[in-house]
Amino acid sequence: MMDYATFARFYDQIMGDRTEEIARIEAYLDRHLPDASTLLELGCGTGAILAGLAGRFAVTGIDRSPEMLEVAARRLPGIPLVQADITRFQLGTRFDAVICVFDTLNHLPTFEQWLALFGRAREHLTDGGLFVFDVNTTGRMRRLHSSDRYVEDFGPNVFSMRVEPFDGDVSLWTTTIFESTGDGTYRQHQERILELAVPLAQIRRALAADFDLLDQAGYDGELPDDDSDRAFFAYRRRPG
Ligand SMILES: C[S@@+](CC[C@H](N)C(=O)[O-])C[C@H]1O[C@@H](n2cnc3c(N)ncnc32)[C@H](O)[C@@H]1O
């Protein structure tokens, strides 16, 4: 199932700006690695986050979706953007910071793939480099399963989203876009995306061998647990 092919064209309009996410990443860097100068985003999508960080860091983005990268390339001329699987890439260079945000990690539907991504993050970080990521929690996924379909207008178009149980801890997100054709009719586009949720303790255990946990928070700065909506983490790569 290849995701974001259709969604790419509408993505930024629906998701809005990323001021909050960018500020959060910058705050982690200010606090833990103020001299950082290079940054790699895993799953950079349309480059909305990178655009907010490119003035301060030499940034690089990786994504597997050519459609998302096409939008990113228009937004970020001259910035290195690589089409690759974020669990299996080798850039041959290291960065002060690696980020994987806006629930991109959840898009990897098996925990083995999460472990592979943690390995790629480690390989591409300098000693003492910062790994910043966020996840949708198991609690949030459970709540979304019993929520009504989410519907929102954007411009003349309509966006709708439904989250259902799929297989074990994997959920199926179905997004439907009704694109106004301007003559009172709508063209329908649909995209299905799988998301895996993993208990936070399992994530912390997986990272403990190679990284030191520096920060963890829910949306409002509270200590996150599996019932938080989202959990944010900053880890330092241990030298060696
Ligand atoms: C929720 S979007 C986030 C995009 C961007 N980080 C942002 O904040 O706007 C998730 C992105 O991850 C990408 N993605 C998902 N699985 C991937 C994989 N295995 N390898 C590379 N990119 C992947 C998708 O193509 C999509 O662009």
C-alpha cells in the first residue's frame, strides 16, 4: 500500500502550518545541543518542518513518496532531498540531529521496522547527536477507533478521516478528500494509511542500549504515558 500519492497535493492545506512542531524541535536543540548545525528529517513529506528549520541548520530530508518530495523540492530549492525508505538508507554522512516527527514513526507497521529506523538514526548521528521523535500512543489510537468520522472544510473542498482497528496494534486511517470542481460537484480521492502504536515502555527499552533519554513529554509538557495523545522524545546518541 503506497501512501500519500493523492494526499500530497492537499497535505499542507489540510495540516496547516507547523509552527508548534518546529518550536518544539528547536527547544530540544536549544536545551540539549545548542551548537548543532546539521539536521536530517526522516519522513520529511512536503518539507513543512524543514522549511522552518532551514534558516538555522543545514538540513536534509528523506521520504519515499515522490509526490510529497515534489512539493518539498518546490518549497526548498537547493536543499538535499532523498527518495528512500527511512528504515533502509545509507547516506554516508552524519548529522548533529535526526528528527522523525508528526507521527511518521507510526507509519512503519511493524516494530522490526521501528528498530531498523532507530538503527539508521544511530548510524547517521554524530557521537552525542540528538534524536528527536514523536509518536501517537496506543491510548490515542484506541480513542480514535471509537470516535466519529472527522470532517473538516478546507477552502472549497472537504476532508474526512476515519480510524479503525486493522490488525493487532495496527490501525487503518482512511482519508477522503472531496475536491470541489467549481461547478457544484466534487471529485473524490481516497487514501489508506496504516499506523502502528507501540507502548512507550517498549520504545524506551529498545533505545536504552544506544541512546540516553534526555526529555519526554506529552502535548502539555506532562510526563507522557500510553494514555497521552502524543509523546515527544529527545534522546542523545551514546558515543561508540
Ligand atoms: C505524517 S507525514 C509527515 C510529513 C512531515 N514530517 C511533516 O511533518 O509534514 C509521514 C511521511 O512519512 C513518509 N513515510 C512513511 N513511511 C515511510 C518509509 N518507510 N520510508 C520513507 N518515508 C516514509 C510518508 O511518505 C509521509 O510523507
